[in-house]
Amino acid sequence: MNTQLVGQTWDHLGNRHQEMIEVFYKRFLDTYPEYRQHFPASMDHQMKKMVDTMALVARVSEETEIMHPQMMKMGGRHAQYRLSSEDLKNFQRVFVEVLSEFCGDHWTSECVDAWNDVFAQHIIPYMSEGLLQ
């Protein structure tokens, strides 16, 4: 897993993290309207939490002792929604798609692999573990 590239692509957004997350949520909820019921009417707080979470992923994805408990906690907070790993993969697909658009010419197949790997090796398994708690 290329954790350095995960951090670099996130950093490439500069001060556009919030904008990227706004576009992500709009596309995610347009693509999967069935998830809308799980989100508040005002998404401001949710978007800030998402920016913070993805910044954490970009910074410490290779540090399992930090990532594992954080992603498990997040999974636990989402347990009430009875999400499956397929739900998390839907999230991943849209997130990587929108991130690629924001990175533009800096986005490569290695970036796709790096972000898909961090989802497959850390975010989804650790959140799934937390969903079962």
C-alpha cells in the first residue's frame, strides 16, 4: 500500500478539501439516494467530520495502532445504520471517483491503487469490525 501517495494526493487538494467533500456527498447521495435517510438535513457538521477523518487517513494510514481503533470507533458510530461492507464499498467508489476529479492531471493509476488499497486494507475492514461491536 502506497501510504505516501495517499497523503500526497490529499495534500494536492490544498484548501479544497471541504469543496471536494461537498461534491462527494452530493454525488454519493445522488447516486445512492437510499442513504439520504442516514444523514442530517444540515450536512455542515458531517462534512467537517469527513474532512478530519480523511485527513487522518492521509496522515496515519500506515500506522495501524492509530488507524485501527479510530476506524473501529467510526464503525461503531455507524452500527445503528446496519451497514454492510458493500455499503462501505459504495462510499469508496464515489469517494475515489470524486477525489480523482479534484486531483486532475496529478491523478494516476497508482493513486487509484493507493486509495483503493487504503480502503480495502484499513477503512473497510476496521469499520466493519466496529459495525459488529
